[in-house]
Amino acid sequence: MVASCSALPSRRRRTPSRRADSMLPGRTPGSWSFALSQERMIMNDHRRLGRELGIFDTDPLIGAGLPYWLPAGAAVRKAVEDYVHELERRNGYQHVNSPVLGKRELYERSGHWDHYADDMFPPMEVGGEEFVLRPSLCPHHALIYRARQRSHRDLPLRVAELGGMYRSELSGVLGGLTRVRGIQLNDGHVFCAPDQAAAEVSAALDLIEAAHAQLGIRTARYRLSLRGEGAKFVDDPAMWARSEAILREVLKERGRDHDEEPGEGAFYGPKIDIQIADPAGRESTLSTVQVDYFQPERFDLGYAGGGRPVMVHRSVVGGIERLVAHLIEVHGGAFPAWLAPVQAVVLPLSDSERPAAEDLLRRCLAAGLRAELAPADRGSLGARIRAHRLVPYQLVVGPREVASGLASVRLRDGGQAGEVPVEQLAARSRPFV
Ligand SMILES: [Zn+2]
């Protein structure tokens, strides 16, 4: 199968790759480290932790592969979405929103119908017209580009959207947040002149590397995904050669070692895939950058002066579902403060400090923190701290804090941060400072 713009793995079951496995030395069955990694895999399985932490759940009445987000998950997701939106805004992207459906003719035009139909939901007929749940956002963005007269001065035009897309996965392979039928994709398309494409690919890799560092994600490897055999790939060798040359040039300039994998490209062009590995060493694609000459031609995109733009497709963090699954496993539920579902818990020593604790909670909320109160009737201070052991900041309110009006901050690793003003705590809990 051929991946589209989205950073999704192929449908066939992957065996752990040699490269991903080699990240985890000593993992032979029976060895001590193998037992540890197996234990870590079970402990950090995102499906188990996701339910325990109130991140997501599923219901057979909604359907397999269609998880819903619980409050803690919705909070993590919002934090990620806000971060990526801001990162893109600071780097010259304009955000748009487009519908999750399109007419069948749209996907015939884009090439999805010929090359990608196996992964699409069947059309729905309404009023004599056929509509399709979109398999990618690219065609909508191509139409957004085409909707206005463009000139060379408008380029590069960077368009981004966090939007829904759908994939007709078979029931047997669905599970958790990693194999889903509905995906919220962090997507973006840069429409640029041909001589700008290499710089835009490199700039997209800058964003991806910055985001991974911020999120605490380690790259397993860079993969150059190329055309394979068969009718699923657009048959235009010269076009493939041009786009591959750009990706190779950028990887070389950046000094990024990479593997090449024929057959893993998008149907319209090659991709740089940034691979991640789960605690068990299973590899998947999170982020991607692609060069596409095909869809600009199919949609007859142009700009004044007679040029045809190149489309650089890129996803900084991929699908939000897969990203959050990976973050749960990487952090074992102990998210960095800026991502934590609850960033601060207010713990009055006794009932007499409750009014001051409620006031502190209000100030935390007003300062932008995700905070909650754990009053004394929920158990001893020790028991309440244990119940909130994943919360980055634990604010104990005793008689001294009542008098000072400051929060005495205990960190989740047991360390003490002293008395910190709420605004300072809120500033520490933002991804951008
Ligand atoms: Zn795309």
C-alpha cells in the first residue's frame, strides 16, 4: 500500500526493523534487559495507561478504530495542538480549515481515486452526487491555493491545518490510538517556486526537529521513501527523479544518515519519513516531508509569470492519535509540565486551609494553569500526593502559605521548588517562554 500525505505506516504488519531493534541493546529473549524492556512495554502500553489516566476510550457502539478523548486526553491534545499551531505561526504558516468531505470528482482529479482507493471509505450518495470522507488534506489545500490569483511574490505560500481525515482500516488491525479509522492530522503544504523547494524541505525538517525536542521524542532513523513497482505509483520517472534529487540534496546538506526504502513513497512523490520506535522497538512513521510535482499539475496550479508551483507536503507531528499514543509510552504518563493534563494540584493541609486553597486554585486557573483541588477529606496529605504523583506541581497549603499567599511547590519527583508565585509557575508550564 502507498502512504498518502499523512504520516501513516503501511497496512501490513511490521516486524521490528533491525535498525529500530539496534537502539535497544541486549534485547535477546531470556536476557535481563529483554525482560526489562518487555516489562517497560507492558507498563507503558498506551492502551492500558491511556484508560488508567483518562486519556481515551472506545465504545463498540461508536465502532472500532474510532476512539473518543476523555478530559485528560482532550487537555493533552489541546496542549499539543496549541504548541504546533504556534510553532507554525512563528514560521510563516497561515492556518485554514476545510471540510472533511469532498466530492468524488475531487479525488479523481487529485489522483487518489486511481492510486489510493483501497484505503478510502466508499462514496456516500446524496442528491445524486457522491461524497467521500477525505483520505488526505492535500486536494483541499490545492483548491485553496487555486482560489486566488497568485504571483511569484506570494511564494512560498505556507498553508497549515489540523484536520480530520479517514482511512478504511480493516477491523482486525485496529487498536488503541495507533490504528484508527479517523485521524486528526497536523498537515501543511508549502506552495513554492521550484528553486525554493529544497530550502522549504529543509525548513520543514527544522520544525520537525524542534517539535520532537520539545515533546521529548527521539528519532529512530530518517527514511527516504521511494517509488515502488506497480500501478499505485504515478508513472513518470523524470518527475520522480527531480523530486528525489531535492530530498537527497537536503538530507546530505543536513548531514542526516538515512535508509532508502522503495515502495514506501506517496503515490505522487518521494518522502523523507522521520521514524520513531515504541518501547518494544516497533517502528512507525511520525513526521514526514514530501516533494510533489504531480498534484500541482493535476489541479493546474500556477502563478503570474507563467510558473507552476511545487507542493511540499509536510507534517510536523503526524496524526494526533499516534503522537499522543507515543507520548504516553515515552513519558509513562509523567508528561512534561506544559503537556500534563493537570499541571498543578492544590493540597490544603487541613480543612482550615481550604478557603486559602480555593483562592489559590482560582489564581492558578486565572494564570492559565490546568489545576485542581484535592481537599483534606480525600485522605492524608501523603495519600493525596500519591494519588497525584504524575502531576508536575503539588502545591501544599499550610498555615505559613495562608499567611504569605504564596504556593509552596513540591515536585512530583519529591523535590522542593520553594515558594513560587503562581504566575511564575504558569510561565514555567508553557512550551514557549
Ligand atoms: Zn499533502
